[in-house]
Amino acid sequence: MPLYLAEVTGTGGMDAIVSQLNTGISSSTMFATVGQLMPWVITLTIASLGLYFLRKLIKGASKGKVRF
């Protein structure tokens, strides 16, 4: 069930919004979304660490030393 706050804003007030959020968000939908995002998170983490160590390597090479 998609969540459309415009549908419940004028008719039911805050109780309708809270019940719509409770029915729209479940553990299965949350973990499905997290499962779709994990490849991107892993890829970005590896790329960020690679760039971090590459910058340290280049910075240390100009001084004749390399520190990790």
C-alpha cells in the first residue's frame, strides 16, 4: 500500500497519518529497501577507503616515506 500523506491530511488528522505510517512501514519492506541499497554502500565504502589510502600514499611519497 503506497503512502500518500495528501490523502489523509485533510480527512483524518494525525491519527490517520500515524495509522498509515504503521501499515506502510514493516520489517519486510524496510529490509527489502536495505537489501537493495547494500551493494551501493559496499561499493562506496571500498572506493572511499581506496581513495583515502591512495591520498596517504601520494602524500608520503613526496616526502620519501609511506605511512599506513
